[in-house]
Amino acid sequence: GAGVSQSPRYKVAKRGQDVALRCDPISGHVSLFWYQQALGQGPEFLTYFQNEAQLDKSGLPSDRFFAERPEGSVSTLKIQRTQQEDSAVYLCASSPAAAFSSYNEQFFGPGTRLTVL
Amino acid sequence: GNSVTQMEGPVTLSEEAFLTINCTYTATGYPSLFWYVQYPGEGLQLLLKATKADDKGSNKGFEATYRKETTSFHLEKGSVQVSDSAVYFCALSTKNTGTASKLTFGTGTRLQVTL
């Protein structure tokens, strides 16, 4: 079956532009995570959705970052007024069950590489 | 807070050599431990996991043992292949009331296997 897909795979933005990154999770997966991976680093947690509810956004670095999952399926990560330090790979992961009670394997997408000039 | 420290790469080995990639962690609470692998051009994939002390996770010839006394989860393989060339990430997750079981990753170790 289809895995997690993300689009676009590559995005170049001028500083100050707004960008929107899309994640299509595995069908039926309840949990959806966004991570940010800077060059040469491991992924860092940004935010978590259980269905359409954003239950944890403790990792969002600033109020320029906004995520939504309005119908509990596709999610969009939006970055307003992009800065050079936003350049990174943005990873989306989905998991079949709610993430609070125990660990369930997270299935990762290929990521979107954002470059801010 | 939670953190993971893993050995820096790149690690370059000849085919059939023995592999060890060190990983140590600090965690609040009792973590589950994971190794993820990222092949060139692909997304992160779970390689193996262990959820309690002394558990051994294994997959595709790779093994790692959850050592609570040394807070370690070292990855080993007895005989690497060229196809094992990838970036390997050690990670942990803890159960925290009210927050998601998000993963905390190390910085990754690049493995290059040559003929």
C-alpha cells in the first residue's frame, strides 16, 4: 500500500515569503507528527495531531509556524515570513493509533527540503 | 529532558567487517529505544526497537540491547554489506501524560561500506 507522501519534495523560497508543506499520511492513521531536520542533525519534534486535534505543539520554534489537519487526514505545515534559519528538511510521520498511551511505530515520509535564500 | 548521543561519523568499513555504532541516552521516565535507518533518497525506516531493560531488538542481521545500567543501546552487525550504507539514527520515546510519545533523535551516523 501507499506510504506517507509529502509535497513538494523541494522548495526554494525567498526570505520573507510564506510556504505551505503538505503531508498525506497512511490512510486511517490516527496520529500525525511533524519533525524538522537541520543539515547534519537528527529530526526534532515540531507538533502532533490526533485525528484533527492538534494536541502538542510544544516544538514549534516560533509563532511563524502553523500546522493544521482539518479533516483528520492530510496535514499542512505553514511557515510565514520565512527566515534563513528555517532551511531544513521537514518530515511528516503517521502512526496507526493514538500516541499517548504507548509507543506505536511511526512511518515517515521522504520529507520536504526547504531552502530559504 | 530527553537526549540521545551517538558516535559521529562517517564510519567507513569494508564489506563483511563488524559494525558497532554507539548510542547513549538520558531520559525522564522509562524510555523505549529505537534505531532508524535512512537510505539515500528515502525516508526514515524503523530498523529495530526495545521497550524494556535487557530486551534485544534485532532485524536484518542488526542487533541492539537495551542496557539500563549504562543507559546505552549500541547497534551491532556481524558482517556488513554494501547495501547497509546509510545514515543510522538512535532515538527514544517516553510516555508522558498529556503529551505525545514523540521521538527524540541522535544526530545520526553515516555508514559507508566498500567492497
